[in-house]
Amino acid sequence: MAEFLNGLSVWKIADIVCCYLFIVLFIWGGTNKFGRKDEFNEDYTSLEVMKSLRGIAAIGVMLHHISQEYMLQEEGVLSAFVNAGVYFVAIFFFCSGYGLIKSFDSKKNYLKGFISKRIVKTLVVPFYINAWIYGLFFFITKMGLEKLQWVTNLTGLTMMNTYAWFPIVLAILYLMFYLCFRFIKNRPVCFVIIFVFMIAMGIGFCFNGHFAWWAGPENWWTTEEGQMNAEWWMYDNVFWFSGEWWVNAAPAFLTGLVFATYEKKIAAFFKKAYALKFHILLVITVILYGLSSFGQSVFGYWTEFNGNGPDIGNKIVSYFCQIPLLTVVPLTIFVFMMKYHVKNPVLAFFGKYSLHTYLMNLAVITFFRFMTFPVLFDYGKGNFLLFAICVLAFSTLFGVGEQKLTDRILKLLFRDKKKDIPAPVKKIEDSSEKEPDKEEQAILRKEKQFKTES
């Protein structure tokens, strides 16, 4: 026991504590029906539960971003979150697809004004507000950008905030949903078209790669000279779809659409012999996880550094190995939630501000990154714990602030014309029916006087 404790570093202990607190958040407020035959949570897809689920996903994404920092990976801090980001993002995609179908089925003329309300207001405007906020941040901190880069970043042609890919992909999927459900009445056909489109997006990334590999000599990025001579637009995270994260979680959107359409049938199926069917689904998920891990370890996404050029073929194989897992994972989560789900105020809060805490996360990480550098601390290591706390706290603070600002701008840009129409003046009742009171008599006298003077 003493040897085990001596082997634990301060950061390893902090890592364990962080994972423990994350689990506590998932447990707190949980509604458990396990061990109770034929008893299920009927509200497992309610708005409150969905909001809490998005909240745990938002916190998970922020911890994933923190874990990506080089110094933290060197020390193994937050190692459990290093490769978990895709699953948290899949939850967002699933909830979005699920919400679209439920709204489409329950609201009359839901697609009327859909592009304005669900795409422009909800995703496009927040994306550009965030880009201009980041532009201001870069200007204040004097982060050198080329003149052309300022233009392309602020117009959204290239990425000012490399974490802002999610609203772009979601807007594209929303547009596909609108086009399919607006012009095609056969729902399964719509699902097939959306699936094919998502596959096309994935293959598009595989050809696009992580950076402009086609812009210089073969394997130019593998030499120091090639990197020094590269233009700003040749590096990674500049153009759209420059990374597997743009495409690998998107299949969960389709799962949300299908699940919402056939929810009653799916729920009825799993309610009969729930334990057996859930465990079979869990085994399938584990097998697909193994397939995904195999694809990434043997073929991989970052094939540009294998010395064989972009190596597009291996990317495609890795992508198709991962698609089945990201399609099934959301289903497994929601079948699990039929027996156990969480609903607490902390997760509900983060669920409400999930998009904007996500969007502001990179700016906060960039600002506090100095805390991870060992040269700034006497004991030879960065203050990782303080770094993580500051990132979580200020990402939340600035995320809430950005959402408040976005709401104000949206009110200015999209004023409700109905509210601008003055209410009709109530007619004074005829004197034969009712004697005017003193106030009405005064109004009548003023109107008579005004007409006389005119």
C-alpha cells in the first residue's frame, strides 16, 4: 500500500479526484430503476433530462480540450478525457437530431422560417459573433495575423476559432434536414440521403487532410525547411473540414433522427427482456469500440506523417471503422437512461450555456496556457490543477457573457414586427348604453377642442 501511494504523483491524485468529481456529477440527482422489473423512466427524453445530458457533455468537452495540452499529456493528467471528446460531441449531435424530429412532428408548419430561426439565428449569427470576439482577443493580445488572414477569419472562410467547427457542421446538417423534409415525403428516403451526405463529408475530410498537403513539394511538412517556408494558410486547423473531428461524430445526428421517429417502437422492444437486450447492445458497442480502436491504431487519421504523402486511403479505412461506433453509442446511452438518468441544477446550467462555453473554451485555454509551462514555477512543473480550474471557471463565465451578448444582438437584428404594431385604441361605448366616466369625458372634450382648433 505504501509503495502504491509513493508511486502516485500530485498530478495523478488530482487526475483521480477530477474523474471522481465528474462521476459524482453524473450520479447526483440520478433516477434509478435498475433492479425493478417492468419499471422505467418515462421522462428519459424530457427537456430537463436532455439539458442535463448536454451539460455533462459540455463539461466533458472542456475537460477533453484541457487534456489536449502538451504538458498535461506529458504528465498523464486527465488521461481519461484525451480520446473521449468525440463521444461527448456525439451527444450534442444526437440531441439535435432528436429535437428536430420531435419539433417537426409536433409543431404545425415547423419548416416555415426554419432557415431563419434554426440555422441563421441559432448557429450562423453566434458563429460570427464568436469570430469577431476572438478577433478582438487576438488584436488585444497582439497575436500576429496576416492581413488576408484577418479578412478570411472574420468572414468565416477560414477558422478564427478552431473550436467553432461544431456550429458549421450542425448548420450544414440542419440545412440537409430542411431540404429533405421539405421536398421529400418519404422519411426513410430522407434518412438515406442524409446518411449518404454525411459519408460524403467524411470522405471529403479524408481527401482534404489536416492541412494544405498539396500546396508544396511532396511531404513538405515533414522537414524544418518546408515548415519555415510555409504560408499561414498551409498549416492545420485553417480551412473547413481540416480534421477528423469535423466528421466522425456526425453519424449520431442521424441516430437522433431515427430514434425520435421510432422511439415508441424502440422503447417497447427494449422494455421486453430489458436486461438481456441491453447487455447484448452493450457487447455490440464494446465490439464496435474495438473496431474503431483497431482502425485508428493500424490505419489512423494523421497519416500525413507516415512519409507517404496524405495517404488518403488509410484515412478512409479508419473513418469507416469508426462510423458504426458513433452510430450506436447514442442509442446505448439512451437505452441505459430508460433505467437511469440524471437531472440536477449544475448540469442543467451547463446544458443551457453549452454552445457558448464550448466556443469560448479555446480563448481561455490560450490565455491561461502559461500555467502549464514548468519554467515559471519553482518546483519544476506547471500548475496543472490551477490551470484546469481557471479554464473551467472562465470558460463558463465568458460563455454566459457571450450568450447574453448574442441574445441582445439577435433581438436587434430580428425584431418581432408583431410587437411593433400598436394595439388598437379601445372604442368608447355609445352614451346611450353607458354614461362616460370623468376620464372619458375629458378625452372627448380634448378631441372636440382639437377638431375646433383645426
